[in-house]
Amino acid sequence: MTDASPLGASLTAPPPDLPEATALALLSQHWGLTGQLKRLTSERDLNFHLATPGQGYVLKLANPAEPAAVTDFQTRALLHLEGAGQPVPRVIPSQTGQTEIATPQGRLRLLTYLEGTPLHLAPRSAAQRRAMGRIAAQLARAMADFADPAADHFLQWDIRQAASLAPLIPDIDPAFRPLCQHILDRFNAEAAPALPALRWQVVHNDLNPHNILVSPDDPATIAGILDFGDMVRTPLICDLAIAASYQVDPTAPLQSLADFAAAFHAETPLTEQEARLLPLLTQTRWLTTLAIASHRAARWPGNAAYILRNAPAAREGLTAFAAIPADVARTTIARACGQE
């Protein structure tokens, strides 16, 4: 593994580090807060949970390889969504009104801590899947009028960049390499030429079960949406495919994808071309997960468990859809969205 990687600096640079004593001193200096800190898991940034008697917070230290404009893009999006009434963390300005603090280790932000059960720890159900379809559509609609100069930055997690994954195919488990190469070939031939003509907007780009909170009393009620670190401007259908990839039931793959798509479509109608591309783009997300996670886990073995957390579901999804003819998948999703 060499340093020549298509992932970009923020996905190849090591996560930042900050001693807890330093973090507490910065919290006191800039926000006038103190409390008990607990380090949280993160792919490429450093996050702490701050417990205080009245409120929980998340102190976020951005990877120093991330451009300041991209960090600011994420902050501005949260402020926009708070105004739109979405269940997202609130940005806490410093005592001098700053939303971000520049430090030698990276840019520091403070957000509210949202309560709820992480979706990956909650029971799954068809009702929850439909709720996820609705909240994904509502979030996308709330972001449709949001623009930012940094929104078009390169991010390998963006499905439209899948062609750049070719050098990472050798990092994937040999048992899945031929299938992943097949999906990549189909993406290049079928999806890539169609994407420029579709709807584009800023999207969350990572509605995975670790970034969603549900009500402890009702796992079908979505309580919060976290982690806007993968936001980018891309075709809307790419965001839907990412969310859908985590909602597919391997025992009923096509029906569960159709149910999720129909719930999204009921809130934000899809075009016929978007609906027909969804199965392939969902498979492309699984390919993306395996390629990037395998590549990064080899580089950062100490964080491998977290980096590879979504790999088993990606392998299950690819295996389940490999048995479904592409034309059947396209027609089923189009029908679920009222396109036939």
C-alpha cells in the first residue's frame, strides 16, 4: 500500500489527537464550559462527548487535512437545517460568537448532543424502513435550497466518484473482487453517463445506521440525524441509494428496497430514470463501502473495527442482489414509485 491513493487527503491523513486536558481547557476558554469528557468513535475526526449537569455536547475536532472551507460548509448546513426544523445537532457559538475555533490541531466546533438509541443497536422493522425513507426525503427537501462554495469538493464516498475506485479493487476480499469489478463496470457504462442530467443538490450523503438515532420507546420513530462530514453536492438519487443500502433486508432484498424507495417517493417523487438507476447505485454504494473500508483499515489497523463496521452489510447486500436480474430490479423499483 503506497501513499498514492485516490481517496484524497482527508481520508488518508491520520485522525487528529488532542489530550483531554487540552480539550477541557479549550472548552473553558472559548465556551465557558467544563464537565466530564468521553472520547467517541470517528472515522477521520476526533469527537468528545461532554457531560454537564444541564446538557450534553459533542466537541468536534476536524481532521487538519480537511480544508477550512469544507468544515465551514458543514457548520453552515447545520445552521440551515436547524432553521428548517430538522432533528439535527445545534451549533453552539463560542463566547465571542464564533462557530468554529482554529487550533494547531484542527478546527474545533461544539454541538449539542442528541439523545436517542443508535439505529444500529435498535430492532429493525418494515415500519422503521418506511420512516427512514420519509426522513431521508424530508432532509433532502430541507437541503434543496442550501448552497455553499465548498459543496462541490471531491469526496470518494460520493457515489458519482465511483470510477475512481478502480485502484482499490485489489484491496477487497478476493471472494468479492469479481462481483465488485462487475458492479463498477456497470456503473461506468450505465450510471455515470446518466448522472449529469439528473437533479443535483447538497445532500447528507451518509445516512447509515450509526448516524441515525431512534426513539428508545419506538424504534420506528426517527429521533436524530448525525454526522454531516460526508456532505457534498451530487445527484439526489445518489443520496437515496446510500440511505437505501443500509435498509435492504438480505432475506427480501428487492422488496425491502422497493418499500424504502416508495416511502421516499411519497415525500419527494422520483423521476423514472432516477427510480431505474436506484438498484445499480445501491450496489455501487456497497462496492464503495468495501473498497474504501478495506483500503483504510489496512492503513489504520488500530481503528479497523470502526472503519469496517459497515462491511458485513455491504457483502450481504451485494450477495443478495447478485441473484436478481438487473432488468427485474429496475422494473420493480420503477413500479414501486408509480412509474409503470
